[in-house]
Amino acid sequence: MSGDESAACRGEQVEQTEREAAKQRLLDQAEADRIPAEEITRAVPDRRWRRGQH
């Protein structure tokens, strides 16, 4: 393997590592922004639905 080929392989490995790190950051951010199910179920009742039940 020539020096150029090994440098290219290293470059691809670095890109792969950076992509994985970026993906992990996005997943961490999404997890931080996620609304817990308990908060969703505590939502204000929809009056239209209630009216239809009477």
C-alpha cells in the first residue's frame, strides 16, 4: 500500500468517526428535547371531544 492510499483510508476513518459523533450529538439533543409521556398525558382535555360524549 502506498502512502497516499493509507492517508486516504485514515481520512475515511476520520470522516466515519466524525459522522458517528455528529449522529450521537443529534440523538443526545433529541433525547434532551423529548417530552416525557407523563407530560403529554397531562394535556388539557379537548372540550369538543367531551361535548360529543354527553
